[in-house]
Amino acid sequence: MTQINLGSVSYNATAGAFEARVDIRRAGQTFRYPCQVAGPMTMDMERVKSGLARHALRMSDSGSNLLSHV
């Protein structure tokens, strides 16, 4: 079972995007990804969190060159 945990979500006004560290736990291992979702500061937080989780899952499924094992 895959467990997804978002770190503190912040807004980067220069990039016009929300950013957070996202941890994905699979088979007893944790993989950490720096994620970003573009959007206005007024974007619904549920959409932001969902987008950050999807970004992390895409990175997780792309191979080992972008992951950090914790």
C-alpha cells in the first residue's frame, strides 16, 4: 500500500506555484520528492494538495534518478 505525506505547503510568488516536500512510503521505504503545482495564490488547497501528490507519484513512477531514499 502506498502512503503519501505532504510537508509544509508554501507559495512561491516568483514561480507562481505552490511547493512542498512529498514523501511516498512503499513497501517499508520512504521516498522524498520536491514538488510544485502552478496556480494562483487563491487556488483551492484541496486542488493544490492533490496536484502535489500527483506530481510526486509521477516522479516516483519515472525511475530512480529523481528520488531520495530516507
